[in-house]
Amino acid sequence: MTKEKPIGSAAVLGAGVMGAAIAAHLANAGIPCLLLDMKSTEPDEQDAKQGIGPGDPRLANRFAIRGLERALKAKPASFFSPRLRSLVRPGNFEDDAAQLANVDWIVEAVVENLDIKRSLYEKIAPHVAEHAILSSNTSGLSVQSLSDCLPEALRSRFLVTHFFNPPRYLHLLELVPGPLTDPVVYSRMAEFGENVLGKGVVHAKDTPNFIANRIGTFGLLHAVKLMVEKKYTIAEVDRLTGKAIGRPKSATFRTADLVGLDTLLHVSKNMYDSLPDDPARDLFVPPTFVQGMLEKKWLGEKTGAGFYKKSKGADGKTEILMLDPDSMEHVPQGKVAIPSLEIGKNLEDLGDRLVSFMKAKDRGGEFLWENLSQTLLYAAGQIPEISDDIVNVDRALRWGFGWEMGPFEMWDAIGVEASCRRMEKEGAELPPLVKAVLANGGRFYGRDGATPLYFDFDSASGSGSMKPVPYGPKVLRLEDLKAAGSPGTTAGGGGRGGAVSSGAGTSGGSADGSTASSVGKASRGVVWESADASLVDLGDDVACLEFHTKMNTIGPGLIEAIEKSVAIVEESWRGLVIANEADNFSVGANLLLILNEIDDENYDDVDWMVRRFQNVNQRIRYSSRPVVVAPHGLTLGGGCEVTLAANRVVADAETYIGLVELGAGVIPAGGGCKEWVRRVHLSVPEGVDVDLFPFLRRAFETVGMAKVATSGVEAKDLGYLAQDDVVALNRDHRIYEAKQNVLALDIAGFDAGRPLEDIRVVGEPGLAKIRAGLHNMRASGYITEYDHVLGDKLAWVLCGGEVSAGSRVSEQYLLDLEREAFLALCEDNRTLARMENILKTGKPLRN
């Protein structure tokens, strides 16, 4: 076996929901993929309508083709971009089995039936290349039983690769070795999963439902049990077990509807059948009303009814009804009135909220204490059976179930010693792991400077010790780097040639209330910080500016932080990364601040803020040191403009970027319009006589329709990212990759150049064409009166104003047009109405 051969091609066996979604994600990673399913021989009604008959290859490959079509239509989207569909080639097990000899990895994702899988393995085994890896996406069958179905020569190259649905969005990939899996094969797959597929790899054992489903299903079923016993409503349970405790908004019952009741019951039945000695085994038998739902085929979203059901009210509006387990009817949810939830709303920190809930004496506090305490005890009791350490358990629940904190992180948050005293008082037996933690400091996690630690339990001795949390070499966590040292003051600069502080942690201050320190080449810590941002040393003379305003909105404080950080980096560093680890990179400008200034008619202050934001983005673009921006999540409005200003972008694959200002009644004015015109100009080589209008019209449509990319790849398609920008599939590698790009630009002799003075614009002729289109759209009712006004202002800026076609203008000229249009719109009451509506409802007003 050629053990070093990289995985460059793959095949997915089974084109069901999961198989097709895995194939789509392989395409997202740039891996050509076969998607095989059963061969179809008899045309059905849909085939007949499409003119597909016997002998047509589309008939033979029908199941795979339709699986791929479902993946293309899936919401949320399975593919980063529809064009990636070309990397997936549908086929069937009969005609295309020989093609498996040409792929490096085969992942089986057929129905969870051992006999069916055995039969398929027998069919494909002769065609598996000698170097290829074979894996199963099973979530319930044992690896041992699957390995036993294979020829001996294949068993060393077999393991479980368990994706979570939908594979594109859920970070978790559970890896489980078989009894004879070659450690080199396992390591290759772990590395491939992390570095190529962008997954968070968790190392599990061959136990029923592995880690995430084992613990997550327990917590969910325990919540159902409590609801029935204590007479809570479905709506109450979901309010208690969702965002309030750091879980997804879908909480318990909405999650069950999304997963499907049949799938959930399959998992619980597997746990009941496979775990005869589990102390919680009776919990895996669903209550009577759930069995009744199964009989009625109320399976959740896929059947239109489950724990919830959509219904049209008398007023024609859609209402979400909940199931009443007693009457087995869907009824209005009513208002959830639980005092502890209202108190929790005022606590931003999850740890503080959890402590508050654990102390609460109302129905909410009682429910959460019982559910969480039992889930924590159950998780601790499964170590070392399901995992050798707590880290893999916490990661599995965070990455697979979307929990903000894993069970052991939650336990630390509520206090291990105090909660254990309460548990023992209530009659609970503490698992050996917990007793060992209590005897060794009373925490599951700790820290040694920049190094995060976890309690490593030795089940043989019943004791343990703190060890470094394992991370891959491409993981750079700002949280850890910031913990290395507090900012202080020294006489020297940071980075190249700067003096290293001999008194780390020595406090100092400046007039604006921020603090600063010098950072040497090998040091870690905070260089400078304010209430709005921190400048953090990433090592190798590269700094990172981290935003930390609410939702990372951009206001004067953040603009000042960018100005100051660029100045510090230009002095003696190799370059700057702009990135953060919040849920979203930035949702844009601080709209409330702008609205208040407009309300007070402080237009000079608005003008000053806009000028300053334009200037700071120009500072980013033309800094003497490379600036790489690493966006993720929502990157809107001003956040998008900061990204557009970068010398290079390293975007997370799940970056949703766009200029959405028209929804707030203004146009982009932080350089966003200027940048589109600049890019259109640069897209055509000097001296080539090409009409720029088609390119400019595309820019107008993108900004005018407030298009937001649904992935980093689509951001390239829309033009928000350049083709040489980077899309990082693994969100944990984004900051590392951004740092490497800074270093690469620096080594290459970075030169940002100077602002352009000769940008070609389409001028009046282009403006007339867009205005004609806007007039027709208004006359046809496609846009509102104020949409028309906004579109006209946007067109005026993008076309370069009322100048002749082909006129040459400067970047500053375009920035001045942006600002002039923005300020004019701010004086219109219809803009105020749009801003107020967005702040109140989160939705744009079409006035």
C-alpha cells in the first residue's frame, strides 16, 4: 500500500439525503467524486415526463441523479456554489463499480442495515484500489461488525467517518478505528478531515452511537421525560433548552422535528438494544405519546407535522402550533412566562446565565437543574467507555449538536464543588472521573499562561492530572494568545527590532484610556487594547486586530482602533491580520449611533464619521505593511467594506458577505462603491478597448439588490472576493492561514502602491441606461418610490457622476461622490424610517 498518496478523489456509496450531502461537501473541498446508488431499470412517471426510457443512462443512474438534484435544491444549500455540482458524477453500483479502482477514498452511506452493507461490501471489494481507504458513515452499527464483513486485505484500511447532517454546516466528524485499522490510515484520514474537508475531528470508540449522539440523545430524551412527568409544555421546554443555555434556537423539540422522529427513535432504539447495562436504559424507551406520533406519521418537518405544526389562522397568517401530549392535538403555544428566563435575558455571559438558572427556584430553574445535572453525570459516567478524555466529549457536543459549551465546560461554569454537593445531597453517586477532579483542584479545565489545560483521567488509578488541550498545528486561538500577557508599557516598539518588555503585566495608560505594550518576536499577548478592540501578537512579528464591540458594529472607537493598529504595525511589524472569534465578523456600522446623529440633525458629525471611515479603509488598502482581513459569518455593510479594503482576504467558507446599506435607506459610503468601480477598472487591461458598462451593471445589481453571498466561494462569484483571495474550509484555521498570507506577502516584497488617479468610468451614458431601467422597474411595480431614489443615487456614484464616458477620475473623487450621496439621503425622512424599522424589527422597510 502506498501510504503517502494524497486523497485527491472519492466515491460516495448511497445517494440518500446524507450520501448526496457528503458528496456535495467533497465537491466544496474541490474533491472530484462519484455518487453511486442502486441501478434503476423501470421508468417511473417522472422519467416518462422527461422522455427517459429503457437504455437511457439517466434511467440506470436515476437514484444518484435525483439524490444530487435534491442536494442542489437543499435549504440551507449543500453546495458552496451550484457550479461545484460538476465535480459530482452520478452512477450506479452495477455499471460503475469498476470506476472505484480510480478513487482514493470510498465512503459508504447506505441504509443502517448490516446485511445490506455486507452485500454492498462484497460487490465493491474487488474494485477497491490497493492504496484506497474505505469508510462507513454509520452512526449506529459497530465498527467491529462492519470490519468483519470485509476481506482481510481491506480491514486495515477501514474505519468509520461519521458526518453530522448537514455535513457542510456541522463541524463534527467522528472517527472510529476498527480492530485492525492501520494507524497510518487513521492518521491520514484525521489529517484529511481537518485540513481538506475543514472538519473538527473527534476521536471516538466503537460504542453505540459513538459520542455526540450518545450524550446528546440522552439529554434530549431526559428533557422529554421531565416534560411529561412535571407537566411542562413543549414551548416551555424549548425556551428553556435553547439559546438561554447556549444551545441552538431549535432547542429540544424543534431539533427533533428537524432530525425526524423516525431517525431519533432509531437512535434511541439502538441505544436500548445495545446497552443492556446502561443505568439510563429505560430512558431510551420513548413515552406513549411519541409512539402515537409515529403511528400518525407525525415525523417532523418532512411530513409537515411533528412536535410542531404550521397552520393558517383566521386572519390568513401562519401560526406555529405545538403538540399537546395529553390530547394529541396541535394547539397554540401561548405565552411562556418563566421568571428565571427573564432574569437570564439580562446576562450576556453564558456562564453567568447558567449559574443564575441553577440557583433559580421557579419552574425554569427546577427543570434546568434536573436536566443539566443528570446530563453532566451521565456524560462523566461514560468516560473512559466512549472516549479517553473530556476534550473529545465536549468537542463532539459543541461541533455536532451546536452547544456553546460542552458538558464539562458547563460543569466548570456552574462550579464543580458546589454542584456536586447538591447532587450528592439529592442522592446522586458521583462517577470516578468527578471524584478525581474534586480531589485534584475541582476543575475540568485550567490554564497555564497561553496554554489551555484539561483534566486527564486515568481510570486505572482513579486519579489524573492537568495536560495541554490538544490542537492541530494550524489552530491559532486569540483567546489563548491574549491570556499570555496583559498589556503594559515599555520604551521600545514591538515586532522587528523592537525591545522586549522586561516587565510583562506592568500597567500603563494613555489619554484615551487604552493601554499598550511592546511585544517581542517570540512573545504572546496583547499589544494594545481599548473597550472596542485588541491588538494581539500572533508571533513571527504579525499582529491581529480583534473587534469586540456588540455584534462587532463599527463606530468611532473601532475606527480609531484600526487607525492605531495600522500605525503600530507600520512602525516595526511584518503585517496585520484583522479577525475575531465572535459569531460574526461584523454586521456593519453602528446604525443606532448614525440614526441618533441624524435625528439631532448633526450632519457635520455624520460627515466626519463617514470621512474617517473612508480614510481608515484607505489606510488599510495602502498601508506600507500587508493587511489581511479574515472574515467569517455575517460580514455586512461596513464589515464588508473593511474586507474589500484588504490587500488579501482569507475568508471562512461560511462567510455571508454583502453591501446591504440600501435596506437602511443609504448607499455604501465607506469605500464600498469606490472599490467596485476600482475593480471594474482593473479588470480590463490598460489599452484594451472594452465597454465597461456590462461589468458596471453587474456591480450595480449586486449592491442595488443588496446581494449577500451564501459562502466564501459564492463571494468570489459575486465579486466581493478576488480570485486570488483564500477560502478556508476549516474555521479553526482561518487566523493561521491569514497570518501565513501576511508572511507570504511580506517575503514577496509587499508594495501596496498608491491610490489610483486614472480610474475609467462609464459616465453619463451608463447612468442614462441604468436610470431608464429604474424607471421601467418603478412603472412595473418591481421597486418602490424610495427604492428608485436610492437606486438613482447608487448609479450616480458607480457611474462616476455626470461626466462623459471614459472619463478618468481618482479614488478620492469617487469617495467624495459616495459621501455626498450618503449625506443627501440622511436628510430624507424616508431614510430615517428605514433605519428605525431595521433597528426595531431587523427587517428592511420597502417604502
